[in-house]
Amino acid sequence: MYKISVIIPAYNAEKYVRDCMDSVLNQTFTDFEVICVDDGSTDSTPEILDEYSKLDNRVKVIYQENGGVSKARNAGVEKCSGEYIAFIDADDRVTESYLEFLYEACKIYSSDISVVHAYYWNLPLDAKGDLNSIKCYSGTDALERFAVENSDGIWACWGKLVKAEIVKAYPFPEGRNYSEDGAVVYKWLWKAEKVADSNSYIYVKRHTESMLSQKYDESRLAMFDTAEEIVCFSRENNLPVLEKLYPARTVVSALTAYLVYDDSRLKKLFYDGVQKIIKENFKRWRNVKSVAGFMSIYVSSRDYSVSEFNRLILDIYETQLGADSEKVRKACSMELKSLAVRHYYRFDFCNPLIYAAVSQHYPKLAERGLKLRTSKPLDI
């Protein structure tokens, strides 16, 4: 039995899967198996994975007809034998000490789950995590903390090491290929007795062409299903912060889709979904400035105009606010300015998307921020 099972679902990943596999097999931690699940790829991904399985007997490959990422991950979970499970996407990489750090965090702090964060550019693969940065929470405390945490991927299955028994208790929802990990991560956290959360950025997300021009299709409507499930779960288990803020995250994601869609029918579906969420949550979102501020932090790292998003969300709020709309518009506008800039300063690396958003609307503040940094924002 291995200490860790690494599960890598792959679909048409021939451009990047070698980088991913090399980073995994070059780990300082060695007591692990790698289960690659080819989800019906039509390129050379199956042949590449087969090469690695012949080079290293820890690598096992499962071939299946295309059934989506949830089905692929479930297939890997079914075959794994590790004490813990780590999910890695086939177009991503991890630092050399990634598994060692996550495993040590679990063992030192007797936690069921350990968490790190994602870096989106050319992070050196010899970068180390900081065990001193770890903070431990109960599962329920972690759920509510993550509800207000802005780090990208906090609700993703990657960037985490999880006790296998917890993962196996909550399969990914097959047929759901968007927000599918969000549909299980909250259950993992709830089930965990202790969660070790580190402020270490040692998972490397790749900005591929597909990430920068992601396909927005009907599958993204699944975000509303995930949000509804989480709200119901929060009410049943007395998690008021999660109940209040997860729908706000969904509003941000749904309006992102709305802003980039050309299809009028799909735009209407997402807009209607947002209207429904706001109507259901309006009484609990009385402090509109606070909620708008939360959304502004989250949206400031997205690849579209912050002002366009802010205008859209305020227009929707006005249908609920009536005569107070101008007052709220002013409050939200000020909150956007302060929180977007604070969010920009908070990062310990230069995010060009945030920089572009801040410099577009607040050029003097962005220029001042650059003077405080040792390097300029990196190109994607």
C-alpha cells in the first residue's frame, strides 16, 4: 500500500502531459503511485501515458471512453490504494517537494486534509513550501474560512492531499463537468476532523490558450446546481457564513459567463440564474456594501473589465433596492476601488490580470504599487 495515490485525469493533453508527469515523478517524496486516466483522448495522450507506465512501475494507466472529468477521477479513485489522494490536472505541474510538503503537513498536524495554493506562472520547481505558515482548523471552521478566502482554486480538488476514505465517501458527480470539484470539496472539509491550510504556492497552474479563452457553454449552468446543494447543506448543518457567501461566488462566476457569451439564449439563462440567487438571498445580503466588496475582491482577478462587472451587478441589485439604488451604487463603487487595490497589493507575486484591471481604472494607484515591487507583472 502506498502512502499517496496521485490521480491525473487526461483528455487530449499531448502538449502538456509530459511536463506534468515529469514534475510528479521527480518528487522528493517517493512512496506514491500515479493513476492516469485517459478519458477517450483522440490525440497522442494515451501513447505518452503508456510510455511513462513502462518507464516507472508506479505509473498505472486506465483507458476509458470519453465520459468527462468526474467519471475519470472516479475511475482513478476506484483503483487507488494510497492512504491519501492527491488530484493533479494533466496540464499543470507541481514543485519537487509538493507531495512531501502536503504529507508532512498532514502528519505533523494530524490532519485529514492539507491545502496549498496555486501559482500561475513560471514558478521554479525547486520552490519550497513553508510549514511555519500552516494554520489548522476544524473541518467546519475551514468551510467557513474558505467561504471568504479569495485564493484561486480553494474549492478545487487540486492543491490538496486528502485521506482516501474521505474522497471515496463522496464520488464526483458524473455528467457534471463544471463546478464538479466544488460539489465534493465542501463535503471533504465537513468530514475532516482537522484541516492544515498553508499559505504556500507550490502547485503550478498553466495559463493555456484554452484557459485564456475558455469555452463557455451550457455545461457551466451546473454552477447553479452546486450552489443550491451547498446552500441546502449549509442550512442543514448551521453554516451561516458558507450559506451567505457561496451564492455570492456563484453570482460572480455566472456573470463572468454572461459577459463573455454571444449566444442570447445562454446569456438569458445565466442572467436569470443570477436574478434568482439575488432574490433568494437579498434579505441576508442587507449589507450590500459588504457583499459587493466581497464580489469586487473576487472579480478583480478575472480577465474582464471590473467596471463592466460592477455596473452589471449593481443594475441587478437596483431591481431589489428601488429608491436606494444611487446610494448603494456610490457605496459599492467606493468599495470596488479600495478592495480591488487592496487585493492587488496583497499578492506576493505579480498578477498581470489584476494589474491590468487596477491600472485601467486607477492608474496612479497601480503605478504606486509597481514601485513597491521588485519586478513588473509577468506576461502570460
